[in-house]
Amino acid sequence: MEEGTLKSPTHCEVTGDDYDVLQWDTREDCEVRQILDRIADKWSLLVIALLDRGSLRFTELRREIDGVSQRMLTVTLRQLERDGLVERTVHAVVPPRVDYALTPLGRTLHETVRSLVTWTETHQREIATARASYDARVG
């Protein structure tokens, strides 16, 4: 295999000094893009943030996340579980009780998300000013 050649269509590993930063964004079948699409959606971010406080039941999560449907929360939790970020524990009681918690991998992701939120809070006024300036120019 030639130096700098990708191993497979879904392999997005850095292969040399000529690494294209946007490589993941232009290739729909890239695993990095697929993971980012999943973890960066609003429901996943909210679930990760809430579970950082401790394990929660499905109904508790649904009550805490304004606007999420039962189906969307179910899909989100399954995807996060599949990716190894959330663990699901079923308790053998009647009625059945299911708890969700972050895995160690999920906690490392929350640290990154928290940094992004902190950046956003720090710069929200600058962003609001830039938006107002843009809207005045365009509108």
C-alpha cells in the first residue's frame, strides 16, 4: 500500500503529514463523522450531561429533557449504549425498573462537552454581538 493511502473507505486515521482536517466531514461513510454526528446531537448531549450527575430512570430522563419524545429518547439511549457511552441496568422487580448511567468512556466525553459549554458561556456575548452585526448587514 502506498504511503498516505487510506486502509479502507471508513478508515479515517491520520496517514501522513498531508492530513486533511476536513477529511471526516466530506466522507459520509467515515466512522469519525458517524460518531460525531451521533454524540453531537442535542438529545445525546443533554442525556450525557444529566447522567453525569448519576444514574437515572427513563422516566426521570424524559421529565428532565424538555421537548424529547419517548421514541427519540429511546433511540438516543440505545445509540449511546451501543457506542459504549451509557450502560443500561435492568432490575428484576415488578414493575421492571431500568436505570441508565454513564460508562467510564461516557464520563470522559462529558469532560469534553463541559469544556465546550464553558467556552460557549464565556463567549456568548461576543457571539450575540456578531449575530446582531451579521443580521444588520444581511437584513
